[in-house]
Amino acid sequence: MEGPHRTFTTPHRATQKHGELVARMLFGAWRLNPPELETCEEEIEAVTPQLLGSGAGALGWRRITSSQFRTSPAAFKLQQAYRLQTLYAGLHEVEIEQVIKTLAAEEIEPLLIKGRVAAALYPELGLRPYGDIDICFDSGHYKIAASILNAQGDKGSGVDMHDGFEAVYGLSFDEVFERATTIKVGKVMVRVPCFEDHLRILCIHFLKHGGWRPLSLCDIAAALEAQEDIDWDRCLGGDKRIINWVSCTIGLAHELLGARVSNIPVLTGAKKLPRWLAAAVLRQWASPYPLANETPEFFKLNLREPAQLKSEIQKRWPNPIKATMYFVGSFNELPRLPFQLGNFISLGLRALGRFPRHW
Amino acid sequence: MSVLKTREESVPRARRDGLLVKELPDELLVYDLFRQKAHCLNRTAALVWNQCDGETTVEQLVLLLGKESNAAVDREVVWMAFDQLSKAHLLQGRARTWPGASRISRRELIRRAGAAAAIALPIVSSIVVPDAVQAATCRPSNASCTSPAQCCSQLCNAGHCA
């Protein structure tokens, strides 16, 4: 899986091995009957921090619940995560219900996306944790909704608001809204994008964040196996770049997590994944923690300490997936270095307030 | 007066308000919305808690538990359950030690009735965020946060990581 091109951060085999362990633990974990796990207690112990830290603890527990390792100390930690997530799923139902009701009182109907919608793809809601309530508005309602939710204080603080889909996902809000369906959350019916639109959103979201979160790829794998008759024309649209992004993400879900894709025609692209891509994701998965994947502020770069300069630059060096997405590039065999370099420079310049932001 | 007191201690009422309850195949999960604490009740503790209606007698509970575990159950098992449920604030009234529970130790109960009784022993355990995330750079439980993504648990409640 090693890429043919050297990136600034040389791929480290040990790091990638940790990522491979994460992938192995999550292989098929979203299924009603996950496949048998071939591992040892030491490996489970080694990968537990990554699973817990990335919100995949409950899925990890699901993989080992019917194995001989279910009574190991690591298994107990994963089980605790599963229990907590199960309870929090119940709490979130109430929170979402409140937010939707508050907005409905002002005649605003948003689209719920990501977390809770993705959680519905799993056998139990508690298997897929979500903190924020991701809701999307059309531009006309975005500011009004923001002021309504801000006025709610703490109750509105867990809402991650999105102004349409156009900029990031290449989708018109009105069209997504028109095609939308509904799901029941608590006692209310909530509008969510149709399956195909949401799959596109999940795929692009995964890449946009540099592929650091294994749980996000599990969402895509679970979606691919949840519905047989996917309308691929609707999911992919006509944009070649979107087709490239979605098919590569599906290819990753297949290659790294074993998502079943035999009936997916778009996979001609997905089967030919750029050689560097899976390795780049696995390197991210070796340290799948939110803060580890935040780029430190550029203005804190200490130029007076030359000895530390290399490590400081490394900390800020963009991962090849993120850099590609930053420049709305395609995933192919071409070297990622120009993307990474360009991303690094533009982030630096942006820190100086000189460069417009892409996303 | 003493009859009333005995009756009160025999059949406490379960607290139901401010709790979120989720049933799993082998256990019951309870989240205390007031104290923001999560508990896990094993089958015996869950069975006792669900029967805490202020009317069921200890004798009835003993019979029920015996039927459930297919073994003879000591009445001290019920006291032990009350004791643990009370300490977890899952019974109405103040948390307290149930006199019956202190008369006998868990070890003694197991010894007395053998392995079959061990299955029936009630357990109410707290669910805490695992500490295995020390290697992570995400924020641990109780650390301040502004977004769930910052927390190892992925949950930011009222400015603090769960």
C-alpha cells in the first residue's frame, strides 16, 4: 500500500501498522453479524486507545463481543464506551427533537445530516456516537436560524449549522430539499437528504477532513450495504471531480473495511485507487484523535528556534488528502507534493490575512 | 411505628424522574440527568429495581429472583440490591445503607449458596469514560470544551467533556 511518491512526512511502517490494526478491528463492524475477528489480546489492547479516541469504541466492542476476548481488560473499556454511547444516543434524540421543534415554531425546516442520519445505518443507534447536531439551511434561513438558536443559549450550543450544500458538496439546497425524505427522531419527523445525496455528503465530508476518522468511513461502508438499488446518477451527478471523490471513498471503504461493493457500477474508478491513498488514510488512523488532526496555528510558528523549525513545519504540513481537497483536486497517481506545498503556503498566507479561504 | 418502618425498608419505591433508561439484552443502563451519572444494572439489580413499586414484598422478590436464576436465593440478595440501588440514587428518598445488606458480605453469600447464587447477585456499577485514551491528544473527562470533537468521548456537555 506504500505510495510511489514521497511526501514530506515519510510514511512510517510502524505508524501505518497501527492504522491497519484499526481497519482490521472495524472490518464489517457495522453489520448485524460482524465477521469473526482474527487477532490476539495484545493487538486489541494496542488498538483500544485509537478506537476509543475516535469514537469507534462501541464498534470495537461489537467486533469482540462474541469472541474469546470479550472478558479482557481492553474489552471492558470498549464495552463501557458502548454503554455510554447507548445512553447518550437517547439523550441526543431529545436534544434534536427540541432543536427541530424550536425551528419549526418559526416555520423553519432544516435538513438533518451526518451524525444522527448516519447512526440510523447501524443496527443500533449507540454504535455510532455523534456530538454535534448537524443541520443544513438554505441561505435565506441560515442567519435567522442562527439567531434563534443562539438565543437558546446552552440548548443551541450543540448545533453545527451549515449554510447550504453548494460550496462543499456541489449540491443545490433546493434540489436536496425537494428529494429529501423523513426519519423519526424522538417524537418528531425530521427531514433528511435522500439516501444518494447523503452518501455523497458522507463521502466528501470524509475526504475534506483528510480521512482521519475511521468512523466516517464505517458510515460509508454501512450505507453501501444498507441499500441495494442506489441511484448512482443521482449520487454522483455529472461533475467528474465529484465522481472521482465519491468513487475513491467507496474504494477505500471496500479496501480498508471490507464494504461489499460487488453491485456498484461506479467501482471501475474505485478499484483503481491511487496507490498512495489507502496508505495515507491508514497513517491518519494511527492517531485518529480530533486534536491530533487540527493544524496548529501558523502565527505560533517560532522562527527564532531553527532547531525546532523542522518539527514545527511537520506539525503543520497538510496531509495529502486534505491538501487535494483544499485545491478541489482529483485523486490520481500524480504526486501530492504540489498540493501539499500549495496548501501549506496558502495556510501560512491566510494566517497573515492575505489569502482567501477555499472552504 | 416499627411495623411501618420495616415495611418501608422492605419495599422501597424506585425513582423514575430525571432518569433515562435503556434496556440491553443482559443489563439495564440508566442515566441520571440530575447528577449526570450513568449506571449499569445487571439482570438481578434490574429485576429488583423494576419491582420497586412500594407494594411488592421482599418475599415476593426472593421468589421472583429464585425463579429467574433457577436457584435458591437468599433474602439478603434483595437487601444487597436495595443497598446498591439506594447508593446510586435510584430509589426514592435519601441514599442510605440498608440494614439487611450489611449483615452479610457478598463473599459470604456466594460461599453459602454456591455458584448459582453468584449469578443472581445484584450489581449496580457506574459507567465511566474509559481512561485508555491517555495516549490521545483529545481532551479527557471533565476537561473544558467548546465542541464535542475536542473530547475523547466525543461528548461535550455544558462546557465539559463527558
